[in-house]
Amino acid sequence: MTRIAIIGAGISGLAAASAIEDHARQSGLDLSTLVIEKQERVGGKIWSIKEDGYLCEWGPNGFLDSKPMTLDLCRHLQIEERLLRSDDNARKRYIYADKTLHRLPENGPSFLSSKLISWPGKLRLAGEVLVPKRTDSGDETLAEFGRRRLGKEALDRLISPMVSGIFAGNPETMSLKSCFPRIYELEQEYGGLLKAMVRLARKKRAEVKAGKAVASAAGPGGVLTSFVGGIQELTDAASSSLKGELMNGQQVERIEKIRRIRVASRCWSPD
Ligand SMILES: Cc1cc2nc3c(=O)[nH]c(=O)nc-3n(C[C@H](O)[C@H](O)[C@H](O)COP(=O)(O)OP(=O)(O)OC[C@H]3O[C@@H](n4cnc5c(N)ncnc54)[C@H](O)[C@@H]3O)c2cc1C
């Protein structure tokens, strides 16, 4: 029998274990999985806390429904009917700066009238069309990309707060290619973000006119979606669907070349 060990019972580890088991079932492979998790609970960053009648999210509060793979996983786990799309009224975003809440500008006129970015900052942002495409194929951080294409003010006032909302991460250490591959591709394909926005909007209008696409309310970013009982329903369902073993409260200390995994108190090897 083939045995596969997966380190970490966050959504990545659980989804991987679920996909491996599913593939083995379909191909008739004799295979078993072992998920090793250092914490006592599964879910990793995903943790929905219910207290005094409130549902609070410790980490992520949802996912964008524009990525079919997450919805496929929900279908596979049979929790599709538990999905809860975010309310249109809650779709307004605000950024706190200069002791004021600024509504995140969503179109040209609201961007021009917004006090979130100064006039020099707005001009620098508009100058993005003049910034040449980067030719070095190596990775850069999100902060380097933001400063280079949009200017420091746009990085500090727009990109950093939005990234905190999505990843709770630091743009100075986040890889552009890994965290925002589509943004990297847009620069490579269209030469810049504003050029890409104009070209993609034109393409979408033509497709709608030709009946090939619908003027979707979801837009290119999709709709933030969770579950009736919180985002943890996803990791709970993924972990209960697993046929293999789940080892909680065990930290993997190292992986040795002989393909043996040493867990704090005992050893596990594939043979
Ligand atoms: C505050 C916050 C808000 C966020 N908001 C969103 C959002 O709204 N939408 C969205 O899509 N994303 C959001 N994210 C990002 C999202 O939460 C993560 O991308 C995702 O949960 C990562 O899942 P993962 O399984 O890759 O990693 P994790 O969830 O970190 O899971 C890794 C697991 O591995 C375990 N582990 C690590 N090392 C070992 C070891 N040596 N031995 C055994 N076990 C180990 C850890 O204990 C953990 O359980 C947010 C993140 C944060 C922090």
C-alpha cells in the first residue's frame, strides 16, 4: 500500500489530502493518507468562533467565488447548500487614514474626488501608463511592484491596506508572482495595469455585445462567499471527509532523506 503524509491541516493540507484520496478512489489505487497537525485543532488560519450569539472569524472571512476550484471543493464535500454570498450592502470598503474613514474609490469620478490620495499621488498613479514593462523575469515584492508602477502613496494608502485585508501580510516581504500572479501577468501581457483595465473592459463590452458574456454583477473579482456557520465549515467538512488518519498535536520536526517523518514522540515511515 502507498502511504502519503501531509504536513499541516490547514485548508491546503486538507484539500490536498481530500484530492489525493479522491484520485486514489477513482483510479482504484491502494493508498492511505496521514495528515500531521501541530495544533490540537484543524483548520490552520481558518477558525470561526461562536460566542454570545456572535459569529466571529479569527482569520479569513470568506473566499472569492471567481475561482472555480474552491466551489468544486464545496461540491465535492457536499456543502454547496451551506454557501452564503456576501450582502451587496456590505460591499462598500473603507480605508482609515488621517483620522477619517475614506470610501474606497470604485470608479474614475470617485477616485478624483477622494481625499484618500493627494493630487501629486493621483498624478503619479495616472502616470502608471508611462512606466515601462519590467523585463527582468525574477520575482519582486508587492511593495517594489507598487512603488515602481503606482508610486509610494498608492502603495501606502491603497495597496497595503487592501493586502492586510486579504492576507494580513506585509507587502515588503510578499512575492508578487506567488500572491498576485494575475497582476504580474497583466503587466507582462498589456504593459501596465491601466492599459490592461482599458483593454479588458473593451474586450468585455465586445463580448457582451456579441452575446458571448454576461455583464456580470460579480465583476472580474467575484463575490466574497462564506458559509452559514462561518468559513470553518469548509475545513470541518474537508477533515471529516478524510478516510485516512489525522494526527493532531504533533509537530513535524524534520524530514529525513530515507523518507521517514519524525514526529515529536514517534516515527512514521511509508513502509
Ligand atoms: C487575518 C487573516 C485574514 C485573512 N483573510 C482572508 C480572506 O478573507 N480570504 C482569503 O481567501 N484568505 C484570507 N487569508 C489568507 C488565508 O487564511 C490563508 O491563505 C489560508 O488559510 C492558508 O491556508 P494554509 O493551509 O496554506 O496554511 P495554514 O492555514 O497556515 O495551515 C498550515 C497548518 O500547518 C500546521 N503546521 C505548520 N508547521 C507544522 C509542522 N512542522 N508540523 C505539523 N503541522 C504544522 C499549522 O499549525 C497549520 O495548521 C487571511 C489570513 C489571515 C491571517
